[in-house]
Amino acid sequence: MNPERETLAFRPARRDEVPAIMALLGDDILGKTREQADPAIYLAAFDAMRSEGVNQVIVGVVGKEIVACYQLTFISGLSLSATRRAQVEGVRVARTHRGQGIGEAMFRDAETRARAAGCGLLQFTTNKSRADAQRFYDRLGFTPSHIGYKKAI
């Protein structure tokens, strides 16, 4: 981060910030083809996530500007000696703020929140086409240990 800029902070997103989060998700080579314009579906999803209690959207803000976002979901399970996991999704940094250390700070924030929630594993998937993202995650110490599968239903 540029020290002359305002401080970067991460916090849970507010409902009125969903349009800004939608803009981040859509401002991406993959996102522009899969995100929709109807804000009602995103507001309903945000409300559902909040009601679940283990699922939240976190925003990175500089001043009053949302410059990053990610979704964090806590998953209790039996495998790996009943290790609780934190699943990260929807990772985005605003195009105008990339290359300033925000992504690294975002993953430190996610790890801190996951540890505080009793998680022993932080996991996520990334699209195979995102070579730059894969190098970034490798640099942060993540291991590409699994092959992910998805099926639209």
C-alpha cells in the first residue's frame, strides 16, 4: 500500500454496499460473462448469507471507497480430524488498486478471521485460466493440493 494513501481496513459488508460489490465481481474477465445486472438477486443472496451466520462478505475499504471484497464461509466437518474450514470465494481487488498489496492484506485478514472462528484450514478454488492469481497464491504459501470439480445443477 502507498503510505500516502488512507489506511486500508477490512470489515463485514453492509447491505447498501451490495451494488459496489457487484461492480467488483463484474469487473473481471470471467465475472463480466457470469454476473447479472439484476440487483434483487444479489440483495436476496446477501440477506440469505447474513441469516446463515457462518457466511459473510468482507469488504476492503480505503477511506469510504470499497477497493476489495471476498466471501468467507465457515464449514464444520468430520474429515481431517474434524478440522473446521474456512472457504474463501469471490476474491476481487479493484482494477485501479491492484499491485498495491491489497490482495495479500486481504488474505491475512481472511486467515485472522478463520483462526478466530476456530478454523484449522483456509481453502478456496481459482479458475484454471487465472495464471497470475495462481502465482500470487503460491507466493502466499498456499498449496494447489486438490483438483476441484464443479457441476451446474
